[in-house]
Amino acid sequence: MTSGAPSFLWDPHSPAWLENPYPYYARLRNTDPIHAAQTGEWIVTRYSDVSRLLKDRRFLLGNKREWVSRRADYFHERGHDFSALSVAICSFPLFLNGAQHNRVRRLIGLAWRNRDVEGLIRNNVARLLVPLSGAETFDIVARFTDLLPELAICGILGIPEARYPVIRESIHTIGRFTALYVSLKELVEIGDSIRAALAAITEIVQDRRQRPDDGLLSRLIVCNEEEGIHLPESDLVSLCIFLLSAATLTSRSTLSSGIYNLIKHPEQEGKLRREPALIDSAVEELLRYDSALQFAGREADENCEIGGVEFKKGSQVTLCLGAANRDPAAFPEPDRLDLARSPNRHVAFGLGSHRCFGDWLGRIQAQIAISELLRRTRSIDVAEQPLRNRDLGLRGFESLPVSVRWVEHG
Ligand code: HEM
């Protein structure tokens, strides 16, 4: 084994995995598709097993929430206060199961009927790209892909722009929660920095209660009362924090990875420039090829047997969405980026009862952003070494310096 190469079958923190996990996933899929990792959990990499387990109601979510509340009690007397964090995550759909999960999901469904977002997103894209046109090199993450999803979800919820900085900070913090493993030290830092966001969003919720507008936040408050759901206010605040985070973190990563992968496949980028109508299937393929959420965590709720493996109640399971999306049993030539791929039944949005609620928004945003970027430019290249996210769980870039040739009057 060469130095620096991962020494375990499952080594998601090694630099080689962070750079390119796909050969390692292939090794797992081929040799040990339900792998007992040295970290204690099961790692599932085949498309068939991942899809089956995502839909299997014997596998639940929620372990991070319980983990936080157990530590909140234990460390309270030792001077660490996790109360802000416990409140902030109490109503995260991805930490809930059964009736509690249905209740929150139903509320989002009732309140969020309006999918007329195209105008908003087109305006947001123009707002970010117009000031950039003419700039030869810039970090497309800092100037475009990190900002666009935040503008969309804040606009949809009806969050005042003056509050965006505090929201951005909290989303960044929550992003660290998507890491596969969260240490106590990180938890303390996350808990501390989430307090300001909690205060800001509580204030906005209270304000919308007094002065409703036509934003999603006001709709959530109204539906919560009128439809008899009656989530307490702290749960509404938590749900709002989740929607902001879920919409932003994943979409940012999808956009930065998507742009990077287009640059790295010039023949595919050229094809999309020549055939803009390919954008829908192009976005599906970019989602499959380098999925933003690489893992979905579950816990076995009872003893059961899957694929010849005995899962004991309480076993932790990591479903590798990124590995499933490169499984040759489901996708011919899975390591080839083919923007016209069809069919393309990827699991980048998950499956089953926790399937992504905002897939339609993630899709339309990526479609408009990428189409407009290509329409307004002649070429885009990587200008300097990009910096990947430090955790493989959320695959995207912290910075992606690009050099761009713009179309005149684009
Ligand atoms: C391209 C962007 C996106 C990707 C790749 C993505 C991916 C995912 C995935 C894989 C899950 C399921 C995780 C699991 O089963 O453990 C999920 C759940 C979720 N996503 Fe997305 N998402 C995206 C955009 C959005 C947007 C824009 C929203 C809007 C608020 C959103 C809201 C949600 C919600 C509410 C859930 C939880 C569903 C539940 O637990 O019932 N997502 N997302």
C-alpha cells in the first residue's frame, strides 16, 4: 500500500477518500457490500441494499438527537450548556420517526403548496451574476454557489435580508452536524454558536405571528393552528432552522460540485452549451455522479436480517448514497458523466418516508443556475487549486477559484 493510501476498507476521513471516494466505494461494493466498519457501524454500498434499507421502516433516524440530549443532561452539571442546541434540533424531520415525523412532515406539506419559484430564482441568479460579469477570476463558491440557495430559501420563508448574516452563520454551524462523526468538542462549539440564530429566528417567528405576510414562515404558523397540528413555538423555530439548513447546505454542494464536474468534462460541458434543452437530465446526472449528501444514517429498531447480515437492534448503519449512485448494477458505466443518461434513478434525494422534501426546489435552482451560467459565459476553467469540504458527508467545495470568459452583454 502506498503511503497516504487508506489502510481500512472504510476510511472516509483520509485525504484520498475526501479527494475521490469512488474507487474505495467500488472496493467495498465488490468485496464486502455490507461491511462491519472498525468504527462500529455497518457500511452499505450496493444500490439494491441502500434503496431497500432507505424504505425499510425497521431502520430509524434520530440517534444524533438522542445523543445530544443524553450529553446535554450529563454535561449540564459540568458547565456545558447544550440547551440551545437541543431546542434548535428538536423538530428536525431528519431526527424524528413515526408519528412525530408524520406530524412535522404534514405541516410542511400543508404550508408549502406554492411551487412558483422560477421568477424568484431567476432574479437571484441575475442579482449574483450581473455584478460578476467582466470579472476574469473569482471564487465561484463565495460569489455564487454559496449565496444563491440562501437567497432562495430566505425569500421563500420571508426572512428579512438584515437577518441573513446571522442565518448564514447558523447554517454553517449546523453543516458541521452533517458530519459522520461529531466530537464533544465540536458539539460544544456548535451549541455555542447556535444561540444567536435561535434568538433571531424566535424573534422572526414572533413577529410573523403578529404581522403575517405571504411567506412560508407565516403559512407554517397559520397551518399549525388552523389544521390542528399545534407544534409548540420552539418546534416551529427548529423546523425553520432545519428548512434553512436543508435547503442551503445540499444545494450549495450540488452547485459547486456540478460546476466543477462540468469543467472537468469539457466534452459534456460543450454538449450542454450546444444543447441547452439537456439541462433537466444534466442536473439529474450531476446529482448522481457526485451526490451532495454522501451518507444517510439509520439505526436498526429490531433484530433483523438483510442480505445475509444479522443486524441487532440498535446497530448503526451508514447507507452510502454516493456509492449506490455509482453501482454498475444500477447504472451502466457508472463512472462516466453522461448528461443525457436515461433512465437515471439515482438516490441523491434519498427514498422512503424521509425522502427529500425540497427535491423540486433543489432541481429547479440547479437547472436555472447552471443554464444561466453557461448562457452568460464562453468558457469556465479552474483557476487555482480548489478546496473541498472537509467532511465527505457533504461533498462539495469550500472554494473553487475559476477563470471565466463572459459573453458580451450576457
Ligand atoms: C440538490 C439539493 C438537495 C439534495 C441533494 C437533498 C438531499 C436530501 C436527502 C438525501 C435527504 C434524505 C436524507 C436521509 O434519508 O437521511 C433529504 C431530506 C430532506 N430535504 Fe433535501 N436535498 C436537497 C435540497 C433540499 C431543499 C431545497 C429543501 C427545502 C427545504 C430540502 C428539504 C429536505 C427536508 C425537509 C428533508 C427531510 C425529509 C424528512 O426527514 O422527512 N432539501 N434531502
